[in-house]
Amino acid sequence: MVTLAEVAQHAGVSASTVSYVLSGKRSISATTRQRVEQSIRELGYHPNAGARALAGKRSNIIALMVPLRTDMYVPVMMEIAIAVATTARAHGYDVLLLTGEEGPDAVRRVTGSGLADAMILMDVELEDERLPLLRGGDAPGRATSGPGDEQPSVLIGLPADTTGLTCVDLDWSATGALCVEHLAGLGHRDIAVIGEAPAVYERHTGFAERTLDGLRSRARETGVRVLHRPCEGGYDALALTLARIFDERPGTTGFVVQNESAVEPLLALLRQQGRAVPEDVSVVAICPDQVAVQASVRLTSVAIPAQEMGRRAVEHLVAKLDGRGGDEVVLLTPELTVRASSGPAPAAP
């Protein structure tokens, strides 16, 4: 890696002169500036982020907070993260990936250090503890939390209160409603929802809570009974959950699955019990298309637009950094694709 001292030696000037050229803090003759800039280009020198921050310039780094929890489906999270990284690079930004479960402490560390120009937050909870810092209320070196004092940020997710925030997300409420509409339209009156791991609901994670709200609201409107059961995923956990569902609601003929790791165990257990899909039981999943089409029965599903969510988040953040964007909530419209796993409800015995 080329150092500032090497640039100075190549240009025949002092290291402080190179620093002044980079920071613009002192007037440097046009001839000297051109010589330094030529050396920078020839040597391929890139000032480090810390130096640029100290110089009052942008670091050209976006911090992405994506806690990799064991109760979340990591492939979707990483697909979003990759879309963020590739879109950011196209706009001239690099991405600092923060994968720990540090919450507000990570926000304070990034905003206090000036390492990143802005932040994108994922795994957003309805009452997320990180949000006051992004609104400017509790960051190091900030005396007030007035307008313009906040850390430029975008959430991939939707908290309960979106005031003063920019959010990009799938419309999860509409997603839940769409699943119920599809099954109700096929004549299913008892629907079971196999949800995420219990910890996801205990944290009041936005996407899971909003999906449930949409499911229950549309179920009331259509006269459908809905039974929701969180599940850790995996064969053993799913076997217990499924047994409980049929014990409590023996007439269940429709399933909505919002848990990628439960998809294949559910299909396998239904086969073992002699319940044919979709003749006896219909299944609708909320999952990536890849999971839906590679399942042992091609699943009717609502896709998770991970790449579009990541791309849009970066585009809105770049607009904010360039002074072109304000706070807004962008909800992507869900689309349900009918495949082999859903059909008319069986006739009552």
C-alpha cells in the first residue's frame, strides 16, 4: 500500500504539503498541486478513511448493520448485504459490515468516529433502540438533536414510528393479507401460520409482526380462522409444532409458512401423515423464489425482493448524502406466484 510519505518523495515535496493538497486547508501553488496530484495518480495512492474524516472530507464509506442472529435466515440477509455492497460500489462508496448484536453501541461507535458517511440498518424492531441516535438524540459530540443534526441513514425495515426516518421494506402487512386472500379464495376456512423462531417475535421484529397483523386483519374480513405458531425450524421442532396445530385445529387445510428452515420439514411430515399437497392441504410460503422452486413440491409463494431492497436503500442514502433526498417510507408491493402447492380446499367429510 502506497503511503503519504512515498507520494511526497515521488513529488519532491514534504509530507505536510501532500497533506495540505489533500485537505485543502492551506493554499498551495498550482504547479506544486499539479505535481502532487500527478504523483497520487501514478502511484495509485488512496488516503485512508480516518485521514479523510480528520480532514473534514467524506470517507466514502457506508456502514451496514446486519446482525447475524441464529434465529434469522442468513441467506436472505446476506443477499440484501451483497446488493447494498454492489450498489454502493457503483456510486463510489465502500461498505463497512457490522455483524454483531451491539445495538446502540455500534451506532455510537460509527457516528462518533466519523469513519462512515452514513448508515444502513437491517433487522429493524418496532421499538428499535438504535433509532434515537439516528434521529440525532444521543450521539457523541452532539449538543442538540435539531433538524439536520442526524446521522444520514436508511432502514431496511419499518419501525412503529417512522418520523424523521427513511425506510425501505417489503409491505409485510400486504404480504400477510395476500396469503390469506389466496387461500380464502380457494375455500380454505382454517389456516395455520408457521412462523419464525419465538425470539423473533419476542424482539418485536418489524417484518414478522407486520406480516401477522396483515394475516389476522384479512382473516377477520374474510371469515377465516387463523392459528399462529412460532417455530425454531428443523424437523424435530416442526414435528412438535405440526402435531400441536392438528390437535388444536383438526380441520386445518391451509398453511402459511414464514420460516424458510421449516419449509421442507413441513412437506416431509405432511407426506408421512398421508396428507397430499395440494389435494388435502395447501401450503403458501413467504420466502425467496429459490427456496420455493427447489422445494419437493413447488411452492406457491410471495417472494422476498432482497436485491431490490438493498439497491433502493443505497440509492436513497446516496440521494441524502448529495442533498437531494428527504425522509420517506418506501414499501415494495408483494407479488404472489401460484405454483403446485395450493389448490381448492377439500370437501368437508
